[in-house]
Amino acid sequence: MSFQRYERYKDSGVEWLGEVPEHWEVKRVRHLLRQSYDGLKIGPFGSQLTSQMLASSGYRVFGQENVIANDFTLGERFISEDKFKELAVYEIKSGDILITMMGTSGRCAIAPDNIETGIMDSHLLRMRVTDGVRHRFIQLLIDESAYIAHQIRFLGKGSIMHGLNSSIIKELVVTTPSIVEQDRILSFLNRETTKIDELIAEQQRLVELLKEKRQAVISHAVTKGLNPEAKMKDSGIEWLGEVPEHWQIFALKRICDVRDGTHDTPEFLDQSDDCYPLITSKDLIADQVIFEDVKYISKKDFDNISKRSGVNRGDILMPMIGSVGGAVIVETDRQFSIKNIALFKKSKYFNAQWLQYLLNSRLAILQFELEKSGGVQGFVGLGALRNLYFPIPLLNEQTIIANFLKHETTKLDTLTAEAQRAIELLKERRTALISAAVTGKIDVRGLVADKLVVE
């Protein structure tokens, strides 16, 4: 759908902003703030609020995570009533505009009506504006418009983390129509973004259905086989049920040499010709070993780890801590070591791709969950991995199953990628529409009813 532009525009006087509707004002944020300290405030710094002052319950302490996720129920940081009274000037109230200050800086959200009583931390900035501007209009300008992002990007300070301060926020240039026109724009955007959000939700549901279908296809093939006419037998395992009659059931160690990498943390080095990558679970991405963000260790440490778990092309790697699963076949000759990762050595007794599918099946995931132990992340030990029980077909049937699953999962992965691309395009469309509307690039005044949706 195309939208008309305003009849008349004027030069904004700002090179990177260009023209704005003739009747719109161009102001700096400082002219939209309430007077006194109440207009713009950063959370408590230094000794005002330290980790030792936090309590297990009481008044909430909100941070960047709440703004980035737009969820003010996240977090478990609290302060006592006495501390809250001491820091009351940093209280967040319903309708406050909150901006992130460090790292992921420039993200913006409005405190909801049902927000718990609490204060902001030092990584948030609180904005309270005059009655001449709608909170939601300013929030969309800061969060969605490209020209505000441009200002934040180039005005932000900090060599290590991108950061903002109150002076930068005050100097941001914004475009503002009248309250009536702001209301019309907000009504239009509320209607149109709701439609886009519904389309995004549909595509997200499709992605989840495709993932479920993929898992179901894999799990059925590696536990029931491909021949629907095959004679079945009771596996003797309650959570497995029947399996093809000619398959055997035994522990993984019967067909596979299962090892694990180091669980210690060696000294890390700068990358050089004399060091080697240390792969952890974060480096196993999308069925591949990714070396872009790895840490490096000495040849001595590499040699010591390799004695325990030398990795070769065709081996299978799988995380042992946290989200256990996501087995990956090694498809590189590059030398590296592994940490907190299980190693399934290549063998003539099994098809590697079949074993990868088996380790990613529901049957494997169920056993991982039953065997997990320790801490928040959970850990599956080497002994438990060696004693995983699976139905095992002959090698030639493993190969047939692996080829079938590669064909079927490729089709499903293609559909998933198309749905995810559609989601990205819809998100881009949403952002572009909001940015165009709140900066006056399109005229939406005639596209909303007389009864307006306002704050």
C-alpha cells in the first residue's frame, strides 16, 4: 500500500533530516522536557546503589533488560523500603519514557500502567515530557526513526561500549506536529502495526510448526524406521515402545567411542600461528563448527587436551552443559580442542549422519533430560552419554534413513528459512512505516476515523 505525502514541506535546517511538513516544528528534546530535574534524570551512580545494597524482596530495581525486552516483570533485583525512600528521586512511574544508556544504547520504552513500585539503575535515563507531546510519539521517534538512530550513533560516547548521557539526549533534534496530528498518526500506526504484528505472529507459528514437524520426522525415522509394513517388537523400554523386529537395542558405547573435552579453563592467548582454537558450545551453530569468535590456547594445552579428545573430520560434537543436544558433524580438517563438549568418534560401525539425527531426536533429548544433573545449567556426564540406549539398525539401513532425513529436513529447512525471511521483511516494513509516519514522510491524517486513540 502506498501513502501520499504532505502538500507542502520545508527545509528542517538539519542536513541529515532533510525536509519536514511545513506546519511541523523542529525542536531539540530539551524544549519538550518538564522543567527542573524531573524532566530528565539518570539512575543512581557509584556508591548510591551497589550490589551489597540489594535485597531478596522489597522495591524493584529496573534496568536495561526491561527496556530492551519491553517487559517490566523481568529481573530479581530489589531494595529495602528505607533505601527506596533514600533514592525516591529515581522512582519509575507509569508513563515515564525510559532510554538505555550503555551497550545497546538508545532503546526506548514507556513504563506501563501496572508497573511495580521501584527505581531505575544507572544504565537507564528517565524522561518526563510536557503536555505538548504524546509519550508514545516520542518513544516511537527514539526507538524507530532512522534519523534519531543517526544522531545517537554519532553523538554516543565511549570507546569500549557505546554510551549516552543526558546532554546528548537533550540535544537530539525531533520533529513534532500538533497534539491532534500526533493522535491521528498514533491511531494510524496502532491499526497498521497491529495488522503487521498479526502477520508476524502467523509466520512465527509456522516456524514453530515446521520445527515440530522436523523433529517428528527425525524421531519417527530413527525409532520406527521407514518401512510402515515392517514387523515390530516391544523394545522393553516404556518410553520407547515398539521398534522394528530386526533392530537391536543397546547402549551407544557398543557402537561408538564416546569421549569428552576438557572441563578446565586453560590460559587464553591472542591468535597467532602457535596457538589453537578452543571450541565450546557457543561455537556449534546451525550444524557447523564456527571459528569466528573462538578463544585460543597454547600448543602445550592443545596437545594435552588432544590426548583425551583429539578431533578429526567426520567426528560428531555435542554440548554436555546447558542446552544439551544439537549434535554437529565435524566437516573441517582444521585442528582444534574442545571444552565441555562430547566427542563421538567416527567409526565404520555406524553412519555419522544417522547418529547425528539420532542424537538430535526426541528419544535422545528425553534421555538427556533424565540424566542431567547439577546447577542451573545442567550437565550430562560422559558415563551417561556412553550408556544412552537406542534402537540400532544395520549399517545399510542407517545410511538409507540418513539419506531420507537429509532430503526431508532440507525441504523443511527451506520452508523455515522462507518463513523467517518473511518475518524479517515484515519487521523491516513495520519499522519503515513507523519511521515514515512520525517524521512526516507520509500523510496519514485522512486514513483514520474521527474518533482517535490517544494515551
